[in-house]
Amino acid sequence: MRRFLVVLVVVLIVAVGLVVGGWLLARPDQPAAFYTSARAEGAPGALLAVEPYDFDVPDGAKGWRIIYVTTRIDGSPAVASAVVMVSEAATGPLLPVTWAHGTNGTAPGCAPSVVGPLKNVPAVAELLAEGWVYLAPDYVGLGTEGGHAYLVGEDAARAVLDAVRAAAQMTEVEILPRTVVWGHSQGGHAALWTGMLARTYAPDVEVLGIAAQAPATNLPALVEGAQDGLFGKIVSSFLLHAFAETYDDVRVADYVSGYRAPLLQDIAARCAVDARVMYSVAELALMPGDLFSTMPEGMPLGARLVENIPVGPFEMPVFIAQGIEDEIVLEPIQTAFVAGLCDAGVNLTYRRYEGLQHVSLVAPDSVLTVELIAWTRARFAGEASEADCG
């Protein structure tokens, strides 16, 4: 009996060690000191720091990362980071394609410039071959401090617009404050919000078009549908954590009860872009069924979700691309959203692609690439765009 107890204790110690060790290994990387090297001093868009950057920079291109000033939705100043890439062959004043990235997480170490700046970015090689600049903001709270307001549209849009302002101040490369904004998933949501805010927040930045790939648009429907899948529950954890940090009337305890609340907060502190997300998947196995014990509809969270739907207005052409087989942003919901924009008179091009899912829509071999590049080229050339709602 005594021997059995000794073995049991050893097994328990090993099991606890494995759990704790796995938890530590799954934590996000810490951003370099560069991200905390400057304070938010100056006007929105002020360029604070620049340094060379070579992480995932393609052959024949060169890159930098920058720190700049932006503002939060309450008007308070903040610091944000971005990556700038350009072909070594490009000359003269250059036009930036500003990339609003999709879901990485909400912790500082989940920033694309920290974990990989080209994950799920469509047409990178083609973009650089056109002689355009790849300008990729991380948003506030990713890389830098301050907390990331996941799917809070105005917060992300401000960071996108101020990245264009900051890049135009670089001496390493001459960049014009005229841009077409691309974005996927969360970034599609941010791109649409950028189009909505451009004139009022940054009238000095000329946004020539918005190209959103599988954008998160109908947020209440997205959250409701997300309860059926593991990734959807991870996204819901990010969203509830971020909205509770952003809005005083949203509290985690009102929507997630008991032991689920600390597990949700732990998942929200982890990235969703590499193998470490499997620890979050393991935690979700402890929470069968819906993540939420109380759904957002009729609650403050539901009202905030509605508040962040990117309904316009849009003064520039908009291009929305959607995979018909998308398992996260469902095509029927997207098509209904697009119909509302078309009824409102938005100059909108809508394309649905058979056989493509959420990530394959923006893969290097996606059929979207040719149309996206052609549409962007036309916007930079100043060509007229006629609405085509698909």
C-alpha cells in the first residue's frame, strides 16, 4: 500500500509538472525592447522610431519596423508598431498597400511583427512586384503595451490610418500618404472601419479603396455561430476579454460563470497562430458546450457588438471577397450584410469564391490574387469603379 502511495505521488508530481511546463511553454513570446523604446509624444501619426527588420522579408525586398503615435477610442494617446517592406528595385515616391491583419491574439507577444508579418497575407509577391509598399500595422496592444481592443473597429482603424501618416515621414524610403487598405477576417473588419473613419479622423490620408477578405461584419451572428467550433470559442475568448477591458458596461462574469471565467482569461492571454494554441484547445476540452453561460443578445455585450458592425458610410470603392466554404465567417451571413451595403448605395464589388474556406481564400495560390491586384491597381490609377454587388 505504501509503495502504491509513493508511486501515486510521483505520478501526480510528474503530471503537475507537465501541465505547468506546458502552460509556460505555451505563453506568448515577449516583444523586444524596441516596442517600449518610445513614449506617446506628438500628434497622431508622429513617427517615433525606425529600425531595420528582416523577419520573413522576401528575397529581393527590404524591411523596417516602426513605432508611431496613435489614439484610442477615448482620445488618449498610445504607441503602436508596424512593419514596412518594399522591393529593392522600387524607386521614386511609393504607394502603400496597408494591411490590416487577422486574428493573432490579444497579448503583446501575438503581434504579427513578433510572430510573423506575412501569415495569411494574400498576394505579397505580386504586391511587391507592382512596386507598392507593404505597410502592416500591428494595432495598439500587440507588440506595444496598452491592451489590444480586439474587434473594436474604431480603435484598429485609428492605428491603421496613423501608420500611413507615420510611414510617410520615413527617410529610409519615400512613401506617399495615399493608400488602398486590405484586410482579412478581423483585419477585414478593421479595413472597413478605416474606410468609415478616414475623412473625419485622418483627412490628410487619402484612402483610395478598401479590400476586405472574409471580414468580420455581423458580429452578433459571428459570436453566436462561433460557439460550435474550437477556433470560434478561442475567438470568443479574445472578444469577451477585449470588450470587458474596453467598455465599462461589459463584465466577463456576466457571460461566463464558474471555473470557465479564469480559463477564458487564460486562453485570451495566448496567441492563436502557432502550435502553442493547442494548449488553449486542451483547456476548451474542460469546457464542453457553449463558452458563454449567458449569450450577448439583450445584454451590454450584445449592444457593443452591434455598435461595432461596419455599416458605413464609405466614400471610397469597397471590394469584399468571401469564400463560399468559409467555416468561420459564413457566406450567407456575409451576403446578407453586403446586400445591406448595396441597398445603402455603397460603391461595392462583391466576389464569392467556390471551394475556398477562411484561410484558403488568402493563400498564395488563391484565385482571389489576380482580381485583388487588378482592383488595387485600378484604384491607384484613379480609374472609376462601378458597383457590382455580385
